[in-house]
Amino acid sequence: MPELPWDKWFPTNWASEPGLRLCDAATRGIWFEALNTMMLMQSYEVSGTIEEICALLSCRQEQAKLAILQLKVFKVAEVIEQNGNIKIASRRRKRAYNISELRSQAGKASATKRQQAINSLHEHIPQHGAPTPSSSSSSSLSASAYSETPSWEEFWEYCQGIHCGIAAEWYAKDKYWAANQDRWNKKSDWRSYARRVRGWWDNDGRPMTPPKKNGAPTKQPTHILDATYDSSKDPR
């Protein structure tokens, strides 16, 4: 059975074929059976001995012989007879098959080039921070491209960029170190995470300074302290 339970059928092509209109009714029916058999076989031709052709197209030998003659004379189909074997081909289906094959080959070639480009990118991608294990890196190309932890500088640079647009450095740093403490679990695409941070910042009213408690600045949690932060200057 074919992969698809249907095939394209254009009634106008059938009705407007001049050569087919010159054929007998029996020949037109046999040609219809031939086309239907080609569709089921996912091919553009049927072939075999005269007995096999009769079995395939459900007709008698005298009907098949007349149909083969008319299909050939009126140029409805491509008919080749050689050493007792008969091949009946649809030129339209043959053209469509060849175009499909060319597109398939072009698609495979394009996919190969994309894969080579991705492999080359992975070989030359700079290492930022400590790489973290990713269970999905072996099964997903998109996940493997971001299977390493970004540095704070890289994360903040992206946050300020056109794709994100976060203006509050403290807010981005808070979310960065929160994700870092969690080892970026379920965050294989850190750029997507940065864009989610932008959504949270919008929902919070785009605060530019950390929230205050009882009129005094709240001491920042340990996880948002930069590696260069001088704890001796922390207000007591």
C-alpha cells in the first residue's frame, strides 16, 4: 500500500486529453485502471507480459492489445514492447516522479550541508564558564548548541541586546545566578531563558532598582553577588 491513501487527480487533464478522446471506451477504462495501478504502486508505469498486463488491468487479451495499440498510436502513453514484455508509462507521472526525485536529492544535500555547518560551529564555539551535562544534547541539535553555561558577561550582553532589551542589570544578574545555582536545569537554551527574564521584568513593572524593605535597601541575596564583589563593603 502507498504511504498516502490518496493521489492527485485532475479531471480536466483527463477530459481534455485529445488523444484519449479518440480511443474506444474500453481503452479509456483500461487506461484508467493503469493509472490507478501506478498510483497504488507509487510508480509511473506498469509492465509485464500480455498475460500479466491483463491481470493487472482486469481485461481480456484482445481488449489489452487494442488498448496498447491505441494508447501508442494516439500518443496517450509511452508504450515500449520488447522481447514479449510490455511497458506502459504515464508521461505526466514520470515528469512528476523525476521532479520529486530531484527535490529529494536537493533536500538531502542541503541537510548534509547544514549538518556540516553545525558540526563546524560546535568545533569552534568558544567555551564560557563550566560546561554542564545535558541529557538532551545527544538527541537534539538545538539543545546541543547551548549545552554550556554562559558567562555573566555574555548573558548580560544578550539581555541588553535588541532581542531582549533588559535595562536593569541587577534584575538580570539576580535571575542569572538563580539559574546558575540550579545548574541551568531544564534551561538548555539560555537565550530563551534570557527572553523569559525580560517577560518577568515587564510583569514586575520594569523596576530599575532592587525592592526596599522597611524604608531601607534590602541586602542582596548571596546568589546575586558577583565573583568580584567585596563583602567588606556590604552595609551592616
